[in-house]
Amino acid sequence: MNSIQRKILTLTTVVLVCLTVIWIALTFYNYKTQKQYNDILKRYLMMNEVTSASQQTITDLNNYLLDPSNVKLTLLNNSIDRIQTAKKEVASLQNIENQFTLTNYIHLIDSFIETTDRIVLFQIENDAESSKREFSHATSISTYISEMTLTLLDKELKTYNRFYRNIIKQSTEVIKLGIWVILLIGLILLVVTYWFSLSITRPVGKLTKAASELSKGRFDLPIKVETNDEIAFLARTFDRMRIDINDLIIKIKQKAQLERELQRSKLLLQESQFRSLQSQINPHFLFNTLNTLSKKAYLEGAEETSNLLVSVAGIFRYNLKQVNRSVTLLEEVTVLQQYMDIQKARFTDRLQFQMEIDDSGLSVQIPSFTLQPIIENAVIHAVEPKIEGGTIWVRVKDAGEKVVVELEDDGLGMPEEKITHILNEHTIQSESHSTGIGFSNVVKRLRMFYGNADVIQIESEEGLGTKVVLNLIKKRGEQG
């Protein structure tokens, strides 16, 4: 059952119960008063019945004396039975105040009945003189009975006069009490009705105010209705709707912001592409120039210079490719070899470079410019600071489902803090590579390419060199 419906039924039930209680109380009091009135009236009727029965008996007795037939005798006997019954009923009315008078009254009735019986007996014996004398006596007794009945009635009136007054007083008090009870119940019902109306109108008012705030665009104000009825459920639903609308507005704003940023990024990208196109003019020109110089050096017999220029040209050709595309490990190793040829020409005997390559693993895919930035980092931080130079090893091993590439140097090593920075992809400001791609950027590109955080590991101790291990998954490489 709904809560509001239950409240209405409860209020109606309370009203009906109050009205029922009042009706029952008044009905009971009225019944009690009426019963008392009936008892008093019954007492009067019983006493009056004795007088009426005695007078009827005198009449029937006179008729019998005038006409002593069986019919007249039957009527006389019926009257005697009637007065006998009236005597028994009157005997039950005895109380302290009328005990003496009522006892004499009953004896007088008995005398009247005995006199009547004697008259009948004398009449049967044809004793007319005795019958007439007893009839006169019976008439006198009947008169006494009537007078005593009036006396008893007078006593009853005096006895119940106080009762009558009490009844009148009680009736007045009951009327006053009824008025006060009705006023009290009316007040209680007014308070209950007011409280009941508040339990409905107050939540509705809150909902109306909340709707007004929402219409003004204020979606940050919570809607709270502390009841346990349907209005509270409506308020919770309304509040969830407010939250959903607010979230939707936030998402729309975020989406609009993203669209503005995307539009701005597109403009920047277009500008960047334009500048990139302009910047490619000089590298192409430089690449062609290096090729020309290489051929001229070869024709002049400077083979070492020619090879060095070829390596530089190869690096420039590789550098013209898009950085974000994937290449084979073979291409990376090739350009790495060309880079090391240039560095060996620079450092001469100070730089030793050794490669152990398993050709079966060179077909794996890898992001371009992965190995060169790592080796360049080793040249800058491991070989260049040492007077005697250093050694760099490059190993490629086929390990079944993956290819392991180890890049090792015997330099000064890295502190733990720097290794953590690199693996957390934090840019190190001291890095300055020829490709513009730092070590941290290589880590980020490898993880994005393979979708695996464990694709690169760095093992290093200060003074004992550094080893970088790449775990290149073949399956990813084949899909690339």
C-alpha cells in the first residue's frame, strides 16, 4: 500500500474511531438513563395495577352477588388472580424507605383477598346478610388500598426526586462534556490534518523549488526530501536526473573543449607539416651533396673518406623516413653500423665496437630510431668521458617467440635514480642526440609499439657499465 494512501486511511480511521467512541458513550449513557426511567415507571405501574385490580375485583364481586352464575364467578376468580399477581410484583419493590408501608400494603391486599373469598363462600351458602356485610368490608379495604397506593406513590416520588435531579444534572454535565470532547477532538483532528497536509505540501514545495533552480541552470544543488513515501521516491529520481543532466553538461563541455583543442591541434599539425616540408629541402640537398663528395673522394683515391661520406649519407637517408613507422631489426642494425663507422672515425682507437648478430632474428619489426639513440647515449656517457675510451657490444639472439637484443658498454654506469627516471619515461634534459630522440622517448615508443611494459630492461652499476636488454616479440613484429 502506498504511503500517502496509508496516511489518508489512518486519518480516516482515527476520525471514525473518535466518532464511534463518542456515539457508543452517548448511546450507553442514554440507554442507562432510559433504563432507570423505565424501572421507576414500572414501579408506578405495578402499584397502580394493585388499585386497578382491587377496583375490578369489587366490580366483579358486585356482579356475582347480583347474578351468582358460573360466568360471573369465573370473572371474579380472574380478578382475584390478577390482584394476586400484582401483589407479588409489588412485593419486589420493597426497600428501606417503604418497607413498613409496603408490608402493611401487602397485608391489606391479603385481607382484601380473604374477604373476597369469604363473600364467595357466604354466597354459595346463601348467607345474604353475611355476604352483604363482607362486601361492605371489602369495599372499604379496596378504598384503603387506593389510598395507600397514593401514599406509596408519594413516597416513591419523594424517594426518586433526588434521582430525577441527579439525572437532570448529569444530562447537563453530559451535554457540556460532549461539547468539550467534540471541541477537543476537532482541535486534535485539525492539528493532525495540518501535520498531514504539511507532510505532503512541504516535500512538494521542495521539489517545486528544486525545479525552479534547475530551470535557472543550477544543477549543483542536491535535492533532499526526508520522508518515506512516494514523494521521497520522486525526489530521489529527480535528484538522479539532476546528476545525470549535470554529468551530461560536463561531458558536453569537455567534448567541446576537446573539439577546440583538436581543431587547434589540426592547425598546428598543418603548420608543422608545412614547416617539415620546408625543413626537408636542406637534408635532401645535403644528402645529394654527400653522395657527390663520396664519389669525388673515391675517384681521387681517398677510399676511407669516401666510406665515411657513404655512412653519413646513409644515416641522412634513414633520417628522412617518418619516425613513427616500423622497420625491421635488419634496417636498424644497418644504420647502427653506419653510425658506429662515423664514431670510430671520430674516436679512432678509443672506441671498440663488437657485434654478435643472429641473422634469424633480424626480420622482427621494431620502431625506427630505437637502437641508435641507445648506442649514442652509450657513446656520450660511457666512451667520451673516459680518456682511454671504451667498448660497446651489440648482441642479437633468437629466443623462440621473441628476439633478445643486448646493448652493453663498459662505461661509468648509471645511478639508480637515472634508471628510474628513464623507465618512468621522464625526459632527461642533459640528453642531446643527433636524432632528437632521447632514451626516455625510446622507452615510451617501445612500450606503445608492443603494448608491454617489460619490453625493455636496464641493468647498471656505477663504475661497472650498463646493459640495456630489449625483448622483441616476434608475433607483434609479424603483425606490424
